Amino acid sequence: MYINMDESNKIKEVLDKSKNILIAVHKDPDGDAIGSGLGLYNALIKLGYNVDCIIKNPSKCFDFLKNFNKIKLDENELKEKYDTLIVLDCADKERIALNRELDDFTNIIVIDHHITHVEFGSITLLEEISPATCQIVYDFLKTINVDIDKEIAECIYTGILTDTGGFKYSNVTSHTFEIAKEIREMDVDISDITRRVFETMSFNKFSLLKLGLNNLEIIDEKIAYLYLSKEQIDKYISEDEPDIHEGLVNYGRSIEGVEVSIFIRQIDENIFKISLRSNAYVDVSKIAVEFSGGGHIRAAGGRAEGNIEDIKEKVLNIVKERI
């Protein structure tokens, strides 16, 4: 187990003194954010704590996880006052999907695994070698002697599965496989989770994928570039699939010879989200920092404002310098 025991014990002490606890994750939640949020929520409920979990715009593809229907989707559903905030899978405070001031909370507990993490919590459990926040949550729960049941394990496995791309990314450790083995022994149907997460696609997502692949450019044989406008995405996005664009950036990386895949999507007028992936040697987290973002060595993202052609040129120039 790779975890800071002192920080884990401090977190447990704070939780024991807390009257109302709120769990929050990052904007545009992925499987690791949702899995860690629900996994920790289910565990704390089991221990008898008063806890809510807010996750804005969670994809319905994760609705098989226990208490998905208990997630608070909007600030209006929250209590007026929480003494403790737990933030999961957030590299910096700007990424938290919550419109409350951090000063409103007596305690801020942060559990994260991003190498670009910027400190903002009063207690931080940061494990940069971990491939997923869910892996840290699993170790934390074991540390405080939580009886991890099948439903909690399903949440944890889902987050690990998605953030490791099905255990195929370079950030997977031997400990990751140890956890997967333990979860499998809890009679978790890992094949069903894999099918739901990776092998099921709505017609709308298929249509957006087809559009994206038609727009994909290969630049200098080592860079894949994809851009989609807000209008193009809005044609297919829905309440059930707010993350319909998730994973598109990976298709460019899978092309032989490509080292860096870039996916830029428009999220508002003159505002764009940049997703970056690399295969072997380019540290895209350092590129993402140039765009007020961060992430991991092989997977990162940021934001930019302005003209798309100018942004494209800037991103490509920086990527070319690193290749």
C-alpha cells in the first residue's frame, strides 16, 4: 500500500469531528471523478457520517453505480452549511465544480493524483504515482479500516479502469493490479463494467465520433489534430451524455507514428478546451500548464480564449518544439 499514513489519520480525525461533510469533484467529471466521489460517499454513509456528494453533469453511463441517484446535481440541493469539504481528483481549486468559497468550510480535504497539483487544501492526500484517485481512495479506506463491500468496490474499479484506459497506460503499477485482484475476489462483475464503460456507444456518440474522425488531421506525421465547434458538439450532446466528446482525443494517439494527439473543442464563444495525449516521450502536462491547465505526463488538458486559428497555431508550435 502506497499512502501517507499520517495524512490519512488526520483525515479520519477531521471526519470524526465533522457534523456535515460535502464531497465535490472536478468539472466535466470522468469515470475517476465519479467513481472516487461515489466510492467515498458510499463508504462514509456506511460509517454513519452525514455526507452529501455533488457531481455536476455526470454521464448516465455510470448510473449502475450504487447511489448514483443520490448525487446532488445542483447547488440548490445542498445544505446551507458544511464544515468539511472533500475535493477529489482536482489538480487546483479552479477545477472544482462548486460555486462556494473555500473559506466557507472549516476543513478542506483534498485527495488527488495529478503531478501538476497546486496546493489548496488544509489536508492533502497526494499520490502522484497513483494512476487514479480511486486507487488512493481505496487505500485510504483500507487504512481507516472500512469494510469495503461489493458496491464500494464497483465504484473504485470503475475509476481505475477508466483512468488507466483499461489497465493499458504506463501509469499502471503492480499495486493497481493487486487492487483489481482484491476487487475481483469480491465477486464484482468486471466484464460487465468494462462493457458498460468501453464497449457501449449511443448512436449520437457514434455520430460525433464519425464526424471527429472525418475532421482529424495528421501534421508532420507525429501530431494528430482535431477541432470541433460548439455547434457540432451541441448537435449530439444530451443530458444523458454531457461527456459525449470524452475519449475522442485517444483516437489520434492510436494512429501509427503519432506521438501527440490534440483535441480542441469550443465550449463558448471564443473559449476552448484543449485535451492532450502522448505515447512515448512528450510530457503533455508541461504543455497544458501553458494553457492554464495540467494533468499527467501522458494525459493533460487546459483552456484558451481567443481565435481558434491563433490557438491552433500556438498549440502546434509548442507541441512541435517538444517532439
